[in-house]
Amino acid sequence: MTFPSEPEAVGRDLPRRDGAVKVLGTATYAYETPLANAAYLHAVQATIARGRVTALDTAAAEALDGVVAVLTPGNAERLASTEDRELAVLQGEEVAFRGQVVALVVADSSEVARHGAALVRVEYAQQPHDAELRADREDLYAPESVNPDLPTDTSEGDVDAALAAAEVSVEETYTTAMYHNNPLEPHATAALWDPAGEGFLTLWDSTQGVHPTRTALASVFGLDEAQLRVVCPYVGGGFGSKGQPHVNVVLAAMAARAVPGRPVRLALTRQQMFSLTGYRTPTIQRCRLGADRDGTITAIAVDVVELTSRIKEFAEQSGVPARMMYASPNRSTTHRLAALDVPVPSWMRAPGECPGMFGPEVAMDELAERLGLDPVELRIRNEPAVEPGSGKPFSSRNLVGCLREGAVRFGWAERDPRPGVRRRGDWLVGTGVAASTYPVSRMPKSTATIRREGERYAVEIGAADLGTGTWTTLAQIAADALGVTVALVDVRIGDTDYPMASVAGGSSGMTTWGSAVVEAAGAFRAKYGSEPPDGAEASGSVQPADDRHAMHAFGAQFAEAHVHLDTGEVRVPRLLGVFAAGRIINPRTARSQFIGGMTMGLSMALHEQSVLDPRTGHVVNHDLAGYHITANADVGAIEAYWLAEDDPHVNAMGSKGIGEIGIVGTAAAVSNAVWHACGVRVRDLPITLDKVLHALEERPRH
Ligand code: MOS
């Protein structure tokens, strides 16, 4: 392994290599892949939340000029594996959630496919469904583990006794909403089944991982992986929703096999994405903190209730960050799920940490209030010396540095701790703070190949760039590991024809793929020295992580909130984050990740909320008119900074993942700022004006 301690390309704010083609509109996204004579697909969705399809009348659709085929459970191919019930589409008559695909129209144009889908008549035998999450349900159960593979419950010491003995305590319930990922590019797949020989399926799919998609689809269709190629050079955002294949990929592959030799294209509509591509479960978090008068925490307990779907379990790990954030001799965390007749939940930026740092970080603010202690100082007083639970030393932990640096930059020292006492015109003004954290993850498998091509170096690995910067940052890492100028390095990613790469998930991409690239460069230099001949080639794979250290990135986020005295409208004119995330590979793309995450956190705090009507099992605001995502006019100043952090343990580059930490803690910082502005603790997200209005009505106006 060779990587310079003072790199030359790494750390430079090089522009994105894919920037020009994206700005020019010539970057080819999955749906736009040039394919002659393509057919178009449109899915028919169930309008009940539970029951059976008793009749499907496709005659009118089939009679429509331009309709090529209508696939139904009656004529669709039988899949080789139906173990993943989310992907087992058109395999039976059962309806398990509203919006489930019950038929698929194949036509010569997307318009005709959509029209044809509207002509399919579906009759159902409806059964009573259950789509309501409540903490007092009697059927809550403990999953075997929580995402990705963590213990469901943990317990140390005696929380109840410690809480009973605590001089100061907080016991409150916090809730976060259901949220849907809305990447600009919808979930889209093009597919071509070449019937010659053994058959070969090519998928152009908007995905966070071409190899994981290939593995999943090979299993569903009973193909050898060698019979499948997945291609994805560009992704218009994923945020986790493209981290695992959803039903669009299976539908496209199925239709391609139904019309052999003819390519097909499927792009889900925005509305369809609200039932078919995953979402973040709502959470109900009971948080309990106990402390001594001096602010030393003696008990931390977080009990989370969430939902999952009846057909496939996803257990979001929202109780997990409370296991390692602060020191405490007594601690317990639990997760309980309700399995409901709802679409399948999945990954959304920082699953676990994102919702799981809302309750505890507001509870910390409430504890600080009751102690009469500054909330920055309360956090600093409860720094653990080693990782709680595991007892491992941290590879690096600079939460305190982030809090201190952020406090200086934000102007925290001038803050009057009393809530509801500052006015600017008709607005009440407040500030708040919360902490961020995200684990450093390394996937077990990824390989890179480096080849000399004339004067240049080609780096090949099936990695993904979701808009995150991979095209650029892998070139920087390769250049330094090879000891050559970055302009000579070509990166090739997003294709299963390149060596196997792990999913762009869990902020693990740079650690995993970057390590494989450094290994490949080490092998290349060992084999060829400094004068490699044309055609010289070497590969390297990511090695297991150092398991003697606990590895996490940290951050501190500060927010300023304004609450309108008459209307209760909440605005956040300023967010400031300071992060400690190892070596920053590229400040330009990193800053974009941090402020993107913080913007998404602001959106979670104030605007986003999927409204699931339990009477129908339907997300009623299932489009961008009803589901508001923070837009330019909602965002004021967002500043992201980072500490120079030298961590020799995380990986050869010294980098920690940065894709997700930006969203962690933002909503708590905003809620804490809203309390400071108007004196109302908003413990359930999003923070809408109806939740603060009651306190404003009681205030004297002048
Ligand atoms: Mo991220 S939610 O792990 O793709």
C-alpha cells in the first residue's frame, strides 16, 4: 500500500470531471440510453391496501393502437426467486400495499403506455388493512437485528435505578415523520434481452451500485451473473433509494424478455415513486436522560418504535447513535416494529443516525435547559474516553473541536440562554445547536484495476457517482497513489464490465473503492516500478478494516430560527456546520455534500412529511406540489467547515465518509433554535406553525 502522507492531488478543489457533460445536457442517464426501436413501459398500481385482484380486464388496453403487450400475474414469467417479496412482481393476485404493481403495459411510446395503463380494469376482493403506526400497538415486535446488521437492543448498568436517582432528568417522546427520497432523476431502467445463444440481458439502470443490482437481478431471474450487464455512468441523485434495486428494474427486465430483441424503457412517475422506491419510516422515540447537578450524565435510554411492511422487513437503526455519542454508566436502547400493510421502507440518507439524532439531541437541549448549563458545554462534559459499549479507542474523535470551532464561528458566546426574549421586527429570534455523527464504514469487497494506456493511466472499478464526485475523487486518489499527475489519470466507473465494486451506501464509497485503488496502485508500482510500459496492468482489492478502533465522523450544527409573532411561520436564515471527517479528498465536492446534507436536514425539520392516510394506506401528498422539499427561497446562509483531522486508522487516505453526516443533527439544531426563539419545544417533526401558534397567542404584542 503506497499513499503519500502529503498528497498532491488529494485535498485540491478540482472541478467535477462530469461537470461539463451535465451542464451541457449530454451526460447519458439510464432512460436516455440511445436504443433503436425501444418500447415503453407503464405500471398499473393497486388502489387498495390489502386484498386480492379478482379480475383484470386488459382488452381495452390491448386494443389500443401502439400497445405491444400487457403483462399481468396471469401471463408474466415465473421468477426464479420470489424470496424478496418486494421484487416478486406480477407473481400472484395478492395485494399487500396500496400502489403495488398489478399489471404492466408495453407500448410504442410512453404516452400510449400510460394511456393503456389507465384502460386496464382491475377488480379486487378487498380485505381490512392496517396502516397506522402507534406506540401503544400490541403487536409491536423486536426484529432480529437492525440495519445493516446491528443488535436490536443494548443494555448496560441499570437505567431505571439511575433515572430514579438522577438529580435532573428528561423523559420525553419525540417523533419524526415519514419521508420519501425525491432524487431529481426518477427511478429509471432501460433493458435489452438478446435472445441469441444463452441469452444476455443488459440493464441501463439508475443505481447506486451496478454490481449489487446485477447480483440481485441474477437471483430473481435465475441467470448467471455472466449473462447480465448493468451500466450506469451517471445518477441524478439516489440518497439510498437507489441503493437496492426496486421493482422498476424487475419490470424492465421482465418486459425485455417478453419482447426479445427489442429494448424497453421504464421511468417511474414522481407519484409512483411514493409507493415503489422505499421511504424513511416514521419514528416514535422515547428518550430518557438522567444527570447529576453538574451535568454529568448518569443514564441514557432510547426506545424507538417504527414501521415496516408486512412483505419485507426493514428495521431502521434509529436507536444506534445513542449507543456511542455520550458517556454514561447506564444505558439502554431498543427497537420495536409494527408490520403494516404499507409500501416497503428502505434507506434514506443516514438511515438510523438521521432520525435517531433528533430525539436525543433535542433531549440534550432540554437537559441543558433544566441544568441551567450551556448546551455546548453539556455535550463537552460528557465526552467519552473510549467508545461506549465496545470500549474501543476512537481512531479519532473531534466532536469537542467541532463544537468549539462552530461556537466561535457562529458567535455563540453572545447568546442569552433565555428563550423567547429576542425580537427583530415581527419575528422572534433564537439559536440552537446539535451534534452530528456518522460511522466510517468499509464494505468487504471491491477491486480496482489500473492499466497504462500510452502515456495515460486508466483506473477501472464498478463504482458509482450519484452526484457525489466519485469521477473526480477516485482520479485524485489514484494519481497520488501512483505518484503521477492527476491529469494523466482516466477513471472508468458505473459498469459491471469493470471490476466488482460495492454499493454507494453508508458513506462507504471512498473508504472502500479508494482503498481498492490504493491497493491496485501499490501492486502496479511493485510490479513495474516508475517506468511502466504501455499495457502494464495490476489489480488490488480492499482489505479488511482495522477492527481495534471505533471509527466515526463527528460534527456540530448551529441554527438560527425566526418565528413570526402573528403567524407562527418558522424561517431558518442561517445554518452553520463544522465537521471532523478525516482528510477531505476534494473540498469542492465535499462542501457540496455537507451543505446538501444540511439542506436536506432543514427540509426534514420544516417541510418534508409524507402524509399516509390510514383509512386508505395512501400517501395523499404524493407529488412535488404536496410534498414540499426545501427550495432556494427557504434556504438562507448555509456554511460548512471542517477541522483538519489526521486519522491514520480509517484507511490509506485518512478519509471518513461525508455523504450522510450533513443531514444528521440538523433538525434537532433547528428545533432547539425554535425553542430558543419562542419558548415552544417542538418534539415532533416537521416544525409547522400550528405547533408553535398556541404560545404566540398568549404573548403580549408590544
Ligand atoms: Mo445511503 S441511505 O446509505 O445510500
